[in-house]
Amino acid sequence: MSEATSTEPFRSEQHWVSPFNFEPTLVASYAFPEPLRIYDSTLRKILLTPGISPPIDDLLTIADALDAVGVAAMALNIHWWGDPNPNKREFELCKALLEADFGFDISVYAQAAGPDPANVITPQEAIDQVTELGVRTLEVPFQARLDPAGLETYMAELRQTVSYAQSVGLEVVCGFGDVARSPFEPVVALANEAIGLGCTRINLMDSYSSLSVDGMKLFCREFRRRLDTPVDVTMHVHNDFGQASALAITAATAGVHPDVSVNGLSYRSGLASLQEVAVALELLYGVDTGIRLEGLQGVADLVSRCTGLPPNPLRPLTGEHQFLRDDPEAMLDYLRDGEAAFPVSSSCISPSVIGGQMSIVWGDRHATSTIRAKLSQLGIAFSDEDVANIYNAIEREVDARSEFPRWVTEVEVEQICRTLTAHQET
């Protein structure tokens, strides 16, 4: 590998990652879609996450924020679940989003438009119901694991459904659920049939997280290689093994567009995270995602507020602890150089990348050096006795806090410093 310079893609004024990520042989092995497109499932996944049910107005506020950060494509669901009429909340959300006319494209996964023995209406009736909303792109699902013996039946159902959808003016996407555990040949055959009928995208769903990272790359490469005509392919993957974002990124390296949600929201353990996938693709791979990264912290916080789902403080990138420091070395860097300084202690990206902010707290491992640095920053003259008194006061405050978080904030420390010094700020 040649010696890198600061003008190369692994380093900027806001990030500094390993140059090995951009080694030419490695880069040549990738087949990213051009242009790569992020498909967002945040809103449909909010409605499928147990225990949360924001009003439609809040969901529209989230949609507006997603539009503002550059989301170009959104996927919605409408389920019937064996009833003659669709789920009311999903139907209302779809109607509201289409009427609002946001800048992103909307595709609607219509569960009853695909083969399902639980359906009490025909695919044509389901299509009529969603068409009334103004839907322009319909996803026809094949949910169950495909039985090779039923391939001709599936083909006939696909032809009939796609033909009818096209006759009422819809663009059609074909979706395959549990795709990685289905027999591969029928999936490929159906996909090629769908493309031949005019379907413009194939949506692959490994909703049960059955693929490993290496398996994902192999599956996506082989699937795309077997298509008679190249079309856009998307991958939807959950987080049961804690690998959803890595799997979505891996799919992208093999030419498949990732499907994500803010904060990884979904049922069970969640979906691939918009923040993780977009930032990793941009900074670790140098791929333009179209996402305005600096807006991601705001969107993540908004989704947490609107859903009432407590944010995980350890969530990558936008969790509270990502840019929170309590070790004296990092605190001293912050107090000396300021929160906007880069490189950031213990991180390879600046919080400004995602619109975040560095913060420090005093916990069990605070030191007199950080107290001196804080007093100097405040412009307060001090003695060794002042430092000792402040140290003891902070220690008492931390010890008095028996539940998380056992720390004293910077604002609280500043108040202690001013209270325990009789000196004037210079």
C-alpha cells in the first residue's frame, strides 16, 4: 500500500479512519450500485414496533425530517391479516404521506396482493383499495418460503397480479420474504419472470436474519448474476444476531441497495440502522449515500421523542455515550482544545459529522487535573486547597447517586467550582 496523505478519502477535518479501507485491490472487489440509494422503512417499522403508537401528525413530522436529510425512497406497509379491509393505522399513514407529497418516492408493500391462504380478498381487490389512495408503486409480496413444486402456480399468480396492477397504472416491485431460506432456483425464476413482466425492482427480505455476513455477499452476488436483465435490487434484514447494519452494508458492496430505519426500529431486535449504514458507507467506504449526515442526530432524537421509545445510550453514533467522556485524559483534551477539536479523543469521527455534540461528566474516575483545567477554563483563580475541596465535593455527589447515571454533569461541576471558590473570575 502506498503511503497515504491527508487528501486521501480516509481522512478529513472531521474523520480519520484506516487507509486499509481504501486499498485498491479491496476497493476493486466492490460492486456498489451507482448511484446507491437508501430505502427507508422508519415509519412502517414504527407501526410494527410493540408498545408505540405515535399520532399521524408525529409520523408526518418524522417524514419531513427524513425528507430534509435526503431520504430518497420510503417503503410503507399495508396489511390485511385475513380481514376484508386493511389495517387502519397503516392505511391512514399511507394516505397522509401521499397527500403530503414529500420529496421521496413511496412504494407500498400490499400484503394481500400476494399469495397468502389467509387472505379473504383477491389480489385485485387489494390493489383496488390501495390504488384509491394514490399509490403509484406497488410491491407484490411472496411471503412464504417457496415450494419448487408450486412454481408454475406462483408464476401464474405473478402474471395475473402484475398485469392487473399495470392495467390500473401502477409501477410494480416484486418482493420475496424469507428469501435466503427459500430454494434458490424458484426465487431466481420468479424474479426473472417478474422482470420480464416489467417489474422495476426486486426486494429481497431476510427478515429472520438467516444470512451471515459472508453468506450475504455470496447470496447477493449470485442473485444479481443470475438475473436475465439488471434491475435495482434491495435487501431488508433484521438484527437478531446484532449484524443488521453490517449485513446491509455488505449487501451494498455486492450491488444491492440497503433498506434501513432510524435507530434500527422494528419488532424483535430491530432493523439495519439508517445512521450506522449511511455513516459507514460514507466514511469507511467512500460511497455517496445522498444522506445529509449532519442531520442524523436530530432525526434520531426526534424519532425517540415521537415514539416514546427510550434511546439506548450505547447506540452507535447517536447514542448519548457515543461522544460522552468521563476519563481524565479525554476530558483534558476537551477542556484544553474545545468540543469542536479534531481528532476527537477515543473516536475516529467528530460529533459534527452527524450533528452531535461532545460532552464530559465527572464520575468515579475523576482527577484533580480535570478540576484544575475546568477552573482555568472558567477563568477562576484557585489554590491547591480549592482543588481539594472541589474534588471532595464532586466525589460526595457521585457517591450519593446510587442509580444510573452515577456522574456529575459539566454544568453541575461549574456550579460547584464557583460556589467553593471565593475568587473572582478573571
